[in-house]
Amino acid sequence: MRGYLWIENKVGPTDKVLRYRSEPALSLSKGRLRAQARKTRTACSAVLGPEGVRGLAVSLSAGVIAGCLAAGLKLHLGLPGHKALLWLTPVIAARLLGRCRTGATAGALTAAFVSIGMGGNLAGSASGLPFVGAAGALIDVTVAHLEARKASALVMIAAVAFSAMMANLLCCAKRLLLPIGLTPHDVFGGGDILMRPLSYALFGFLSGLIAATAAHLLRRQTPSQRAGASSRASAS
């Protein structure tokens, strides 16, 4: 049943009441709700990106997985910054696939919080969280710029790898807050103080390269190819 909005006006010296029907109240309220929903979706898309909350959920989930890997998995490489392979790679891949404009920042901070909660040292301590957040924000800015310019796959992979290298160097900078500072590290018999940032840069570059390449290959697959791959995996 449709509801109507009734309006009463008093006219004349006798204050005669005139009562008439205006626009349907129910339809008017529905129109306002639809307009408000459109505004909300537009604002959400402007902040989070075309995938909205779904893309943010992908990045947060990847951050949880990355934090668990960084805290629980030991590669025993003995090289500074090698944990970027465990946490930075999934965070970047989720940003590229989920297309959330703040995905890398959210994923990096989530990974740091999860790692600290599990006794890991991804961020070192609470004082290192701003550096991890800045590393994620650097990747977000780079990827957003590339997406806006519709960069080619080769340019995207190279730029993401370079930004991941700089992001891991930001994580290296958090060591300056520690009492021991940026100490030399013995790598291949060399104890130069530059070996530590060079190692961070190398593993950051590899993380971005792996993540961007994997994301590009996954996006190139058609839906039928993905369905075929999933059916073969379930059959095996």
C-alpha cells in the first residue's frame, strides 16, 4: 500500500482547512535512500578504489597471512631484510589484485601488528610501525599512479619492484631507532656497513618483482582457465 504525504493549510477569514495530497511519502523516502546509497558508494570508491570494501578485505587477509609467515617461518638465510620475501610479497600481490587504493598500507600495518602479537620482529617494536606504514603507503602511491596512467605490464613490474626496494629500505631505516644503530653485517666475508642496506634493497626488489609478476600472470588468465586449474587441483 502506497503512503502519501498530506498537507493542511488554513485559508480565509474563517480559517477553512484545505487538505490535499502531495508526492508519495514512501517513494520520496526510497529516492532519498537510493541517492544516499549512491553517494556512499562513490565516496567508498574514491577512498578504497573500484573494488571497495572487497579489495580492502583482500589486503587485510593478506596482511594476516604475511604477519603469520614473518613470525613463524624461518628461512635461515642469515641476510638482513630477507623477511621481505615473506611479508612484502603477499602484501604487494594483494594490492595489485584487490585494487584497493590503501591496500598496501593496510596490509603492511596488519602484518606488523600480527607479527608483533605472535612474538615476531617484523616492525621491531611499536616505534617501527610508522616505517612499515610508510613502506606500504609508498607502494600504494606508486601503484595508483601506474594504474591511472594505464602503464604497460613491463613498466608496472619494473616500477613496483623498484618501489618495493625503497619500501624495504624504509624498514631498514627503523634500525636507526635502536640503541645499536645501523651496525655492519658480515656478508660473504665482508663487514662493510653498506652491506646491510644493500641486502635490504635486494630482497625488497625481489619481493616486488615476484609479487608484480605473479599478479600479472594471474590477471592474464581467463575465467575458463582459472576454472580448469581449480578443477584439476580438486581432482588431484
